[in-house]
Amino acid sequence: MASGPDLNERSAYLLKALVERYIQDGQPVGSRVLSKDPLLKLSPASIRNVMADLEEMGLIHSPHTSAGRVPTVAGYRLFVDSLLTVKPLASSDLDQLQSGLLADADKTGDVLSKASRLLSDMTHMAGVVTLPRREMVTLRHIEFLPMSSMRVLVIFVTDGEEVHNKIIHTQRQFSPAELQQAANYLNSVYAGLSLAKIREQVLREMEQDQQRVNQGMIDAVSMAQLTFAQQPNDDYVLSGETNLMGFSELSDMDRLKQLFEAFSQKRGVIHLLDQCLLADGVQIFIGEESGYSAFDHCSLVTAPYSVNDEVVGVLGVIGPTRMAYEKVIPFVDVTAKILGAALNPK
């Protein structure tokens, strides 16, 4: 891949102009088209020479027998990293995002669906939002209800008033009074903490000298360990995937089939999105950079979103490599910040 210093100012400007024109028109860009750029001030012959150099660097290529050129993945990467001018979000778009996400933001699931739809509607591509990692949500209240034999129904409420049910299998049978005592202890000690922090504290308490704690506390901590055992998150909210059918470069039936199978199976997409959890701000995968063959002709622009200053999930836009990055990047960045604000406990 060529780096910025490998290009002189003229070559860099020509590459930028070629990528922008291709993104706009979707057609291979020829020297005659570029020669009309008033800032380039080069003849078609000189432009062809520069384009030949760019092609030798692997930044552009000629599809089929066309006289024009299109960017390669390396060309897009250089463009995004060094040549792109990101446009600030228009005030009308910002207002639409804020009103769409902050109004009636009572249910976490509803807000995530809104974020996905807004990303899709405003970019005309596919919008994706991973569900918050369960271990990062905050416990509000927990109850235990006895079931048959050594099974207990756990009902716990997390931030956003989301109610979760889970059946746990205990090592002995508990009376209703013991279950109430366990719930009282956990609510008094752990309410307001993230499930990840609860799990850390539970493990610490289990390792303590058990002679210093009574049997009720041991039982409560044991049930908390069963309830909040770490589980992988394998779900996300996806909107606007049919928008991708409108892009000529993705309209090949085999490509579409592979892409939609990836969406339905989810696991590969989740693995890709999970790589973005530790990213600082916006991250961009272009074509085969994702390492996921279903996305070889797509780009994915992502940003993590946070609750209580902890990253809990990722959102993004999936579209063709020929996307308007200067518009999509601020959409994704700002939506992640507003979604985090909408999910923060009031």
C-alpha cells in the first residue's frame, strides 16, 4: 500500500479527484473527465501519465477494457486516511438524530432500533447497532422465585427498565425466605453496579475466608454467580439491508446471497463488530480489510457507544466501497455519541 509521502502534491490531488468523481458517478473515471478540473491544470496526456503511476502503485485499476480507472482498496485507504475532507454534520441532520433518539428513550431496545433505522434512512445504506454487552448494563433490582426441585427463576431489572428472566440450577433447594434474604442482600450491595463489576466482586467474595461471612451471604453470592455468568453477545439490530441492492457493484446475485446469508447467520458480523469495541472513535474497514469474505465489496464505518463512560456496543453503516465517506463518518460518529446519551440512566 502506498503511503502519503510516496505521492507528490499533483498525484495526491489527482487521486483525490478521481476517487471523489467515482464515488459521485459510479463510473470509471477517464483522463478527459479529470482534465476539466480547473484546479488540476494538466493536459489529458499528462493526466494519463500520472494515472499510469497511480496504477503502478496499486492505487487505481482499469476494470475490463474501460479507458477509465477506479480506486482499489489501497486507493480508498489512502484517500480516507490522508486526503479526505470530512464535512461537519448539517444542523438539520443533527436535529433529526437528536429528536429521533432522545425523545421517549425509555426502552433500550426501542432506542437501538431507532438508531439503526436513522443510520439507514439518512445514509441510504444499511445501519447496524450491536445490543449492549450484557455485562456492561447496570443492575437496578433482583428477585428470586422458587420453582420445582433445585431450580430458581431469577427476575432482574437493568437500566432502561429492561426486565430479564433466567432460570438457574442451584446445588440445593432454597426456601422462599432464603431466596428473599439473598435478594435483599444483593439489592443492598450490588444495585447500581454494572454486571461486569458485580461479577468481579462476586468472585472476590467467593475467595474470602468463608468463616467471616454467614451462610446467607454465601448463598446469595453463589446465586449471583450463576445469574451473572458471562455470556457472549451474538445479536444486533440491522436496518435497510435491502438498500444495498440498489448499488450496481453489490447487485450481483451471488454477492447479494453471500451478504444476506452473513446478515442472517450474524456470528461472523458480530465477530467483525466486536473488533471495533476497543477502537478509539470511528473505525473503517474497506473491502477485504475486514477479513470477512462476505464484505469483500463493502465498507463498514463503525464507532463504539458508551454508557456511564464504559463502551457497551458498536454501531455502524454498511455500504459499498464507493460510499460518501465524508458524510457517513460524521453520521456514525455523532449517532454513537447521541445513542450513548440516550441510554445513560436519567
